[in-house]
Amino acid sequence: MNSSTAVVIGGGVIGLSTAYHLARKQFGKIILIDKGPVGDGASSRAAGIITGLLWSETGVLTRKKSLELYRELSQELEGYTFQDVGCLNLFDPPSWKDREKLLPLYERLAVPFEILDAAEMRRRWPALNPRDEFIGLLDPLGGYSEPHEYIPALTQKIRTLGIEIREDQKVTGFLMRNGRVMGVKTAAGDIEGDAIISTVHAWTPQVLEPLDLCFPMKSFVHQRYVTKPLTTAVNIPAINANPLGGYIRLAAGNRLLAGIETEAREEHRVTSTDFHMSMLSAPAELKEKIIREFVPLVPVLANTSWETEKIGLITFSMDGEPILGPVAKLPGFYIGTAFHSGGFAYNPVAGLLLAEFVVDGQPHIDVSPFSPDRFDSQNVDAYLATTVRQAEALHRRH
Ligand SMILES: Cc1cc2nc3c(=O)[nH]c(=O)nc-3n(C[C@H](O)[C@H](O)[C@H](O)COP(=O)(O)OP(=O)(O)OC[C@H]3O[C@@H](n4cnc5c(N)ncnc54)[C@H](O)[C@@H]3O)c2cc1C
């Protein structure tokens, strides 16, 4: 048995999954710390939609693994089921041009997909009424996970694997020895560790300040809504409706869940480690905007009204890819962040990759395009000095 200690900072889905995979790899002692209860950040607010049809080779390979792991977790976690409904990525003719170029990549990496015209989409899902010009790129392996089922189920699992979860303990600094990160400081005392893994999402800039570590990432407010129950059952896949700037899927209890982007909104800078996502707000008119945009596509949405709203932050790196792996200048320190609007989709594989870096020294997939060391410091400074609107940041959906 390994006698080392790993400290995972952040109890969102990335931190929970990292702790889970470290335990599966028989790492010695694993402590997961969150400043609130687990799932208190973006994870409990996510729509949980997942597609494997991303835009880079590394993205496609890692998501392929995520989808495999979600199916395994569905068997393994009590009270959790991966909703295997497929993910329909919608395009209009201008946006399809770029996506069409990726089809050879999907073929080469043996990732299944189907291209559907509007008539075929209406035939398969009578509740859907896409515009005649829409092109559907169906990911038959995609679907969604309900955060309120997945997070408690994974938390329960990692407890049974012997992981110590410390809630309501904020990490306030780091213990250093000979240029190596040797642990974390909290109000309740110092915790020594051989591997320190930071998965604090939008809090990353604040939390890593004492280490003089800075990554080119920006946060944006994002929101999603769930309706009251529908009176009749409908069958639709999870839909990334790119031409409508949002997404829609089924939700528990015969409800619909939909979210929309706010492209004109400026980035949100987290300026304190005490920041909490409950401090965010969304313009009231967004609820009507979603109805206006999505009723033509999913007409049954007109028969209900909104019941709940969830608002959180999504984070993007300068090149749009996640930031994941060891940090060369700080031996013993690892990071997983900036998963754009797809951190829920990435979490099973992100946790596995981080655990592989810690335990094996290298992961089973080459994720050098996600390396924390890939950025040039001058570009980072220039990028962070600007304030951008969401439309100007590289943004991808799920
Ligand atoms: C409205 C919305 C819809 C979304 N929809 C989707 C979707 O459909 N599909 C998808 O894949 N992704 C989606 N996302 C994105 C997804 O939610 C995130 O990418 C993912 O949850 C990030 O997980 P995380 O563990 O990195 O972050 P978080 O869940 O935010 O976890 C970070 C944790 O760190 C803790 N923390 C912070 N500072 C400290 C400290 N100093 N000490 C200790 N702990 C600390 C926080 O309390 C928090 O619990 C959505 C996001 C939003 C907001």
C-alpha cells in the first residue's frame, strides 16, 4: 500500500472524479477539501449534457473515454444513471461548413455519428420541428447526466473507497519546501501532501495567487432553466442548438431543461476567494428569449412555464482547450480547470488523467495540447489585461 498523501482542492465533479480515480489506483491517503459542501460550485448548476463530437483530436479522444466511463459509472454508482438519449448537434448552413471539415477526424478516431436532415429529425423525434435548413449531427453515444443524481452518488462512492472529505474548509495558501509544493494551509491547520491537485474552477486565479501561478482563463456567467412538468411525455435527444445559441434536453419528472448564452455579457472576474456562485444574477428577459427561440424547435415548450433557474460560471482558456496536468515549475502540483462549457462532460476522463499523471507519471492519452505549461507568459499577461465579452472569447458548447 502506497503511504503517500494526495490533497485534492475543490469538491466539484473534477475534484470528485480525481479522488475517485486516485482511490481506484490504490493511491495511499486521499483528502478532498472544499470551502463549502461538495458540488457547491458550477457542478450542481450544470445542464450535464455530453457529446463526444468535439473540435480537436485530443478533445475527441478524451471525450470518447469519458463516454465509456459514464456508462461504467452508471453500473457502479448507486442512484445514478447515464441518460443515454444521444446528443443532437444542430447547425445552420454557414456553421455546418466548419463542422463538416471535422467528419474525417471522427471517422479516423472511430467515433460514431450520423448526419440527419430536417425531415429525418422530425421522423425520429415527432416532438421536434427543426427549420428545413438545419443539419443535425447526431452523436448516438451522447446524452446527459443529472447533476443532482451524479454528484451525491459519486460522493457516496468515494467515501466508501476511504477518501476523507473535508467540507467547509477553505484552502488559504500552500506549504513550500525547496521549490516543491508540500501541502496546503487552511484555517483548521496545515495539511501535508505528496501530490496537491487544484480543481477550483473559476476560483483558480485567486487560489493560485500565493504560488505566483497565473493561467490565461476567463469566466462568464451562464444560466439554465427547468420547466414545470409537461402533461404528456415527450421523446427528444439532448440538443446543442448552435444556431439558437443554446441547448435543450429532457429533465427528471417529465420536465424540459434549457440554457442560453449571453454573448454580449462581459467576463466575470472573481476577485475574492469568498466568491460564491449564488452571488450571480441573470437578466429576467432571458426566460422569454429561450421560449421565443426554442418553441419553434420544441413546440411542447409553449405548454409549460419555468420552475427553476440555476446560474453559475463557465471558464475558457485562451486557446479554448482545458488546462490539465502537472505544472513543470512546481513539482508535486497538478491542475485541472478551464473546461469551457463542458466540464461535466469531461469529468470522468479528467479525473482519470489527473490520477494517471500523479500515480503513473503520464496519462494513457497524449494530452500535451491541454498542458498547463503550453502558454507563453507574455501572451498570458496581455490576454489577462484585456476585458472581453463572451462573444469575443473562444467558446464552444459542451
Ligand atoms: C448553467 C451551467 C450549465 C452548464 N452546462 C453544462 C453541460 O451541459 N455540460 C457540461 O459538460 N458542462 C456544463 N457546464 C460546465 C460545468 O458545470 C463545469 O465545467 C464543471 O462543473 C466544472 O467542474 P469543477 O469541478 O471544475 O468546478 P466546480 O464545480 O465549480 O468546483 C470547484 C470547487 O472548488 C471549491 N473551492 C473554490 N475555492 C476553494 C478554496 N480556496 N478551498 C477549497 N475549495 C475551494 C468550490 O467551492 C467548488 O465546489 C455548465 C455550467 C453552468 C454554470
